[in-house]
Amino acid sequence: MRTWFNTLTPRTIFGLTLITVALLALPFVAALGGQAWVRIVNFAILYVFLALGLNIVVGFAGLLDLGYIAFYAVGAYLWALLASPHFGLHLPFWVILPLGAIVACFFGILLGAPTLKLRGDYLAIVTLGFGEIVRIFMNNLNAPINITNGPQGITLIDPVAIGNFKFSTGSTVFGIDISGPQKYYYLLLVLVLAVIAINVRLQHSRIGRAWQAIREDEIAAKAIGINTRNMKLLAFAMGASFGGVAGGIFAAMQGFVSPESFSLIESVMILAMVVLGGMGHIPGVILGAILLTVLPEALRYAVVPVQKALFGAVLADPESLRMLIFGLALVLVMRFKPAGLWPSPDRRRELAEKAR
Amino acid sequence: MDIFLQQVINGLVQGAIYAMVALGYTMVYGIMGLINFAHGEVVMIGTLVTITVVTFLLKAGFPVWLAGGMGIVAAASVCMVLGWSLERVAYRPLRGAPRLTPLITAIGMSIVLQNLAMMIWGRNYMTFPSLIEKTQFEIGGAAFTNVQVLIVLVAGLSMGGLLLLVYRTKLGMAMRATAQNPGVAGLMGVNANRVISSAFVIGSVLGALAGVMVGVYYEIAHYQMGFMLGLKAFTAAVLGGIGNLAGAMAGGILLGLIEALGAGYIGDLTGGFLGSHYQDIFAFVVLIFVLMFRPSGLFGEKTGDRA
Amino acid sequence: MAFSRNLSCFPGITLALAASIALIGCGQKEEPKPQAAAPAAVPAPAPAAPPPKPEVTVKLGHVAPMTGPQAHLGKDNENGAKLAVEELNAQALEIGGAKIKFELLVEDDGADPKQGTIVAQKLVDAKVNGVIGHLNSGTTIPASKLYADAGIPQISPSATNPKYTQQGFATAFRVMANDIQQGKVLGEFAAKQGVKTVAIIDDRSAYGQGLADEFKKAAETAGLKVVATEYTNDKATDFKAILTKIKSKKPDMVFYGGMDAQGGPLAKQMKELGLKAKFLGGDGVCTPEFMKLGGPATDGHYCSMPGVPLEKMAKGPAFKEKFVKKYNTEIQLYAPNVYDAVMVMADSMKRANSVEPAKYLPEVGKTSYEGVTAKIEFDEKGDLKGGAISLYQYKAGQLSYVETLGGGVVEAVKEAAQATGEAAKAVAGAAVDAAKEGTKAAAEAVKSTADATKAAVEKK
């Protein structure tokens, strides 16, 4: 039997150490470009989180979900309601985050149950509708009873805090100054590593293989005795719970939530991350999420200087150019790497066979 | 009663617009099983091109009918080229790729087109020059205009024309053959690439036409107008059974009616709890219910195991 | 500090992971001044320490959406800010013994709360001395926390959500009446028009819903009956279903809480459906855009704008002229408020004789500045004191001034002054002089002129 520590050669140990050091140092490196970069890195990790969650549904089980942001919204609102002056509740994070996962899980099943029979594009439009339904309810549940405070959103949300150690403001730990965003980075890092571990374990478990069977051929999967209904619901629930946790962190980090953060385009972006990176392949999905979060922000910094260098003046409006380049990048990557930037070896093989 | 009639008219016209856009989605989907997510953007470009051409010609002193006609022709031509190149650039190279890949390129193209339109036409809302003098009619206390009648007529005619095309012409036969099995159709001498290109071109012309109708009706245009419209139309297409022309039409009209009647009556029925702020939800709820019982939409054929 | 710097230059690590981020992080390092390269652990107030150098650059951040449906308003705001900064630089101010040069850092938040915080952090990193913005409440509120933590004064020209200043941040100010103030006045105005029943439409945006709710409260207090409450969204183009429903309830007036891009078509469709009620809206529909999109259907409709009309203010017409001449376009909406916000900030710096946020922040609260939109004074929360609201009516393709409601003594003075005509100059002049001199004198001067004008009105 092969276990992970059998594969530890000096080279991989060196590589792992290097990665660990790099991950630990990243917020300080990014801070050289300003704390804004730390924030961007944090959002990148948050999206890695989301993309991995969606990857379970889309990549592993092959169910096209265009309403994934709904779970993120559920998690964010749950945090906002349980840790803000809105209801006067201030529960600690170790209560809310698991609760967020559970509630999102429940919503996942709620979405999954009526859509079990649907496939492909029909499923896509129904999940899309579900995402919109959740957003619209959040936008409107300020009357007759004020639950979500409607479009005004919820302000003054508590940050993550352990005792008096708040994650929102900077402090000095062991003589090193750590800013608020940098603290969140480490929190997110721990969480995302856990999520990656869960994902890897899942993929190679019985469940993961059952999902793969459903993805490849549902009828055959049923025939060999897989309970496709339960497996599909499980995929929705697992994916949703990750979204719920990510949403909670988002609310705490921002200190403010309002329904406009959870629009359809966000679902589409997360799906784009999964597909662009390489569906079903965990490293690929991570890459996709990082690229799509960092790219538009990097373009924000790059568009004006590049134009100035090339033409000596700012010809095109940086903002429209930024999104234009982003759209083109999506098209071009898919054009030349249809299975994503970093597809799993199986996928690559399948594609090669098809091309023949 | 007059109010109910009015709501039906409102829904019918809105539905006719959805239907026209939905026909474009369904045309492409029926043949190659692909959601052309950028179709809403084609509609938007159609409207904006018409505005530019018509405003220019009117300023140059052309009579309204000529300016309007040339505007429509210009919009149709631009959209034809656009649809054709969309297929060539974004979709054709991806045939045989994983199913979601073309969806992402479509989203990418949609972003590109929106931002291009913003750079060309600016960020402001634009007014559509009034091509048709609006005249009011009244039936049973419900008001409607000639423009509304025109829209319903154009939508009906478009569907009729498409049905004729698909079931009565050689091209249509080739289309149906390609839809069934591109490989075998190829063996029978059908040039699948040509057929698919023509489906895109026809879909885009319909999009342009829909764009003009939207412009004439609402007299307003904006570079982001295509997104929501496309989404609603796509919902309509799925509701009717995507890939089915009559289904798209029925789905569109049904969606329009659900929205109008939902906004008009559900609020009072639920004591104000589910008012018109849930207008966008009604359509989705109906959609989910329909799909629970008929997983391929109202008129869709059982697709078997194509997912 | 040395720890992190060493790491960044260790090539193996920069290559190892998230290369793009690390590279950009490293590349960025080259640009700023060497002493700023050390990571600022706490986004501390900028030590823009004015050494005995001849010139100091004061960085002002400006944030508004430059993309998305409100991009036209964002551009308008930016123009207002640019105009103010240019004028300030032309004055060659000296503060704290140094020559001051203002620099505007323009950022886009796309009206998206997430981007709003990233951009805010970018400005905090850039150690701006003050922030003008954001345009939307939805982005202003989350961003205000960052500015508050960094101690950077923020003046929003147009965020009207009451919550912005209710969070208790000492750095948050606005130069515009909030939704509560405006909605209340609109309700009172509706009652004064002799209408008995109203229908309310809101666009479910933070702005539209806030305004509509306050209007509803005020209208009901004033004895009006709300016969229908309907909703749309800020991307809609078709309003016929809700308008038909409203028509069945036969209201005397329709109130719309939302923006011009929907308001224009809404007015048109009202006319098409034969709904002959009066139309009233907030500042979101008090724009040239509304008229352009609504066409002749807007005739006779009412809208409100915080502040006193530009024409009635001492410096208003001059500002309008300058703006149109410079940008060759009409003022859309908030440009005058942005202009005022910049001027208030500069004025506070002058009074504090410092450009350091920590030093001039207390002075912002004590502002008493005669702006182009209003006499600007802040209450303890940072809201505009008084908050007069002016009402307008669309007549034959023109916005014509109806009246100014609300506001405290100062606004009453202005109204009276307008009535008497000549007195206006005196008040404005006195107020300007007073503002220049200091704080106490201002209030007194205004009070005395108020008495004078009151007397004048009574005589009349």
C-alpha cells in the first residue's frame, strides 16, 4: 500500500519546505506592493475556497451549477445576522462557521432535491434560478418582518476574533507587525489547506469514485449499484457547505454585507474559475481561481502604465480595457486549452483520444 | 376586467420580445446543443447599431421610413457578421471539447462584446429615435399602441418564417439532419460547418430584429441591456423545451404573462408579502415546477442520455 | 521589516508559488520611494510630515464607479473633483509653512462593495491625506471602516444611506442630505400639493428603498393614503405590469425611489398607459438624463435635489459656467457636491494649518463653509446640518425651481433672501467673510443677517 510518506524523497521534502516558506512569507511579500495586495491575495484564497466547493458539484459529479453563489450568500448572511448589532447577537466564530456550513448544506439539499431528474442545461438554468431566488429574498426580507435589512445590507459585522485578538486590526506578534488583512490571510490559509485536504481525500474515496461514475455515465452508475440520488445530494450538500464557510469569512472580513455582492455574475465567475483551471483537477481549479481573481486587479495596476509606455498617452479608458482583456483571456485560454489550463491527466488523455 | 386585459396585453408584448430572442437561442441549441450565452449581446449590438444609423440618416435629412429601413438592414448585417464570426472564433474550434468549455468562451465573448460596446457607444443610456408615430387604441378599457401590435406580429411572423425554413427548405432539412447526427449528415453530403454557420447567422438576424423591436418599444438602449434580456429569453427557451421553435415562442409568451400577471395579482393574493419585488422569482418558480414534472420543458423531446 | 525584505528578494521563493502575485508585489516595490518600501503593518495615518521643504504634495483619493450602469455619474463626480483640485492648485496655498500641491488619485469601485474595499485599501496604502467618495452607499459603507481604522477623513459627496454616518466613525462625513432628511421633505411636499392618495415604487436598491421608506413614513404622517407599494429593479426596462396595477388603484401621485435610467422610461410608460397621476422622485431623477430618456412624458413631473439650486447660491452660477466651459458637457448630478467636498477638506486643512489627517480631522467637524450647493456644517455624526431640499418641476424640457423645504435657520435665511432678492448677496457675502474669519463670528453674522432678512420679509 502506498501512503503519502513513502513518496517523501529529499527532493519533495525540499519542494514542500519551499512551498511552506513561500506561503508563510506571501502576505509580507505582497505587502511590499501595499496592503491592497494582501487583500487581493485574501480574496484569491476565498475564491479558491469557493471554486473548490463548486468543483465538487461540477468537476467531480458533473452537475452544472450556475447558482453556487447562493450558498456563499447564505453563509455570509448567517454570519452577519449572528454577529452584528442587527439582532444584537455576537456569537463567536467557532459557533457560526460550523453553523454556516450546516445551514448551507441544508440549502444545498433544498436545491438538489427537486433537480435530481434534470440534466445538463436544464439543470444549469434551474440552479441559476435558485441563485437568483435566494438573492431576491435577501433583498426583500426587510418587510413585513425585518430579517435581512433588505437592500441596505447589514453593517458593523464583527470580525473574526479569538478573545481580544481581533483579526480586523493590526497588532504585534513576537515582535513582528501583522496587519488585519495579513491575519486573515493566515486564517484563510489554514482553512483552505483543510479544504484542499478534504477534497483530495474525497476524490480518491468511494464517494469520489461514485461521483466520477455518475459524471461519466449516470445510467451505468445506477446499474452497478450506486445510489445516484444520495450521491448527487451529497455532492450538492458538500459543495454548499464550503460555500457557506467562505461566505462567513467574507462577511467578517468586509464588515458589511448586502445582496448586491451575490449577483449572478459571481456564480458565473466561479464556474469560469473551475472550468478555466481544469474541471475536476484540484491543482487546476486552484490555479484558475487565483488567476481570475488576480488578473483583473493586476490589470487595474497595469493598464495605464503599459499604455503610457507604448503610446505615450492613455488612449483607452483603463476600466473598460481591463474587462475587455479579461474577456479575451477567457476566450483564448479555452480556445487553445479546451480542457483548462491544468487538466487532470485522465481528462487530457480522453481529449487526445477524441481528437484522433 | 379592464385591468386584467391590460395585464394580459402587457405580458403578451413582453413575452413576444422574449420569444424573439429565445428563437435565436433555440435555433443554435437545436442544431449543436450549445447555449450561445452571447446572444443577448448580439441583440444589444443590433439595437445600438440601429440607433447610430438611424440618427445619422435622420440628421442627413432622409425620410423616416427610409432611415428606419436602412437602420434595420444595417443592424441585421452587422449582427450577421457578428454571429458568423462568433461561431468561427469562439465555438467552432471547440467542437469535441468538454461540454462546459464553449460555455466559458461564450461568457468571455459576452464580456468582450459588452465592453467593446461601452467603448464605442459610451456609458450613458441612449434614446432610440422614434421611428413609428405611436397611436393609442383601446379595447374594453385596456390601452395598447400600434407598436405593441407590430411587435407581436413580427414575433409571430419570425416564428412562422423559421418553421417554414426548417421544415420546407433544403437548408432546413440539412439543419434537421445535422441536429440528429452531424456525422451521418456529413456522409449524406451535408456540409455541417455551413449548416451551423447559417444557424448562427439566422439566429443573429433574429437577434437584430428583436433588438430593433426592443428599441422601438422602450425607446432606450444601453450597453448592458443584453444581459438580462438574454437571461430571460434563455429561461423562456428552456421553459418551452430548448431546441424546439414553437416551444421557444410558447415559453416566451408564457414567461411574459407570468411576469405581468404575477406582478399584478400575487401581491394582493398573498396580502402584500409576495409583491412585485418577487417578479423575477415567479418565472423561475414556474420553471422549476415545470421541469420537475417535464424534465425537458413543455414541448421538448426526451433527449435521452445526451447530458 | 528586514525579515520580509530578505524574503522577497530570495529568488527561489518568488518563483515557488503564486508567481504572479509575488512578482507584482516585487515589481511594485521598485516604484515607491525607498523609505516607504517597508510594509506598513498598521495602515497608520500618513506621516506626510511637512519638512521645511518648499512644496508638499497632498494626495486626495476619489472613488466612484467608472464602469457599470452608473458610470456616467461616476465620470461626472470625477470631473467635479478635478475642477476643485485644479482651482486649489492655482491658488498656490501655503499650509504649515509649506507650499501645497494637491494631487487626485482616481479609483473605480464599479459600484461593487468588494471592489470598494480593495480600492479603499489601495488608497490607504498610498497614504492619501483624505478621501472624497464613494458615490454609492453600498461601497461607501464598507470602505468607511478602512478609512476610519487608518484615521483618514472621508467626505462622501453622494452616499445618502443614513447608516454611513450612524456607524460612529469619526472620519465619516457627507455633504449631502441623507435619505431620511430627503424622504421626509418629499413626503411633506406631496402633502402640500393637495394630493390625497399616493402610490410608491422603489427599485430595491439601497438608495431607492431607503428613500421610498422615508417618503412613506412622512406621507402617512402628513395624512396621505398610500394606496399601492410596488417594486422594480435597477436593471428593468418594462414597468407596465406594476403601472397597470397602480392605475387600478387610482392614486393622485406616483412616487418613485430610484435612478434616472429607469425613471425616464417609467414616466413614458405611465403616459402610454394613460396613468394621469403626478410624478415625484428624488435626486436620482433630477438629471438631464431623466429628461432625455423620458422625453415629453416628463412634463409636469417633480423631483428633489438636496441643497439649494446652483442659481440661487452665491457661487453657483459661476461654478456651472466653469464646469460647462471646461468639460463641454452638462452637470449630471453630484459634480457640485464633489467640488464642495474637496473644498471643505482643503478648507479644514487651512484652518488646522496642517495636512496631516490626525491634525486636520477635528477641523472637518467644525466646518462652516459656504459651498456651491449649500452652507456646509456638520452635526456630531458627520451629517450635513439642516439639509435643505429643493424641489423642481419639469416644464417644457427645462427643470424649473419650485421651492426649498427643510433645513434649519440658515436655510430659512436663504429662502427669505431669495424672496427679497437684494438681501441675498448680503447674506452670502457676510457668510463668506465670516467663514474666512473663523468659527464663532460666522454663526453670529448669519444670525444677525437672518434677523435682518426676516424683518425684510415681514415688512413685505
